[in-house]
Amino acid sequence: MEKLGYIISEAPVLFLLIWFTLRLVHFRRRRKQEPRFSAGDQALLFPNRKIDLRSPIMRVKFARCILLATGATYVEFLFLAQFGAAILCVALTLTTAGIVHRMLFTSA
């Protein structure tokens, strides 16, 4: 129960960060006269390709993703934990999503 005050103080910051980021993207797209939900968003959020988990190459990619995401998590905890849970949560989400997207869904 003594940690409830910490959660109550950090939750609004987390929601404010998410809201501000979404509004910034919408504002940028409106200034460029682009739709809010583009074809790239559709392809990123709802890909029509399937991942074959039986492939040894895909298993190696998954292992590399896990190792890189774990290492990035440790580093971010060391440097960003002092700024609060909301900022740490957003940074971890963006970092791990970027690692997974780069390692699994791009051909580079």
C-alpha cells in the first residue's frame, strides 16, 4: 500500500507522454496534409506475412532480439530510472519495439 502514492504520481505522467506523442504525430501529419492513418501504418500494425517459428534462422533472430532487448533494458534502467517510471516505461517500449522491428521485420 505504501507504493500506491508512487503509482498515482507516475500514472498521469505516463498518460501525458503518450497523449502528447500521439498529438504531435497527428499535428505533423496534418501540417503535411497527410492522412492520420497511412498505408505505412496499416502495413506496420497489421502485416500480412506469417512468421515461421520452425526455421532455425528465425530462432537465431529471436535469440538476438532477446539478448539485445535485455541489454538495452539494463542500460536504460541504469540511466533513466532516476527520472521516473513513466519516462522509463516509454523509453523501454520504444527501444524494444525498435529492436524487434529492425531485427525481425526488415530485410537489412
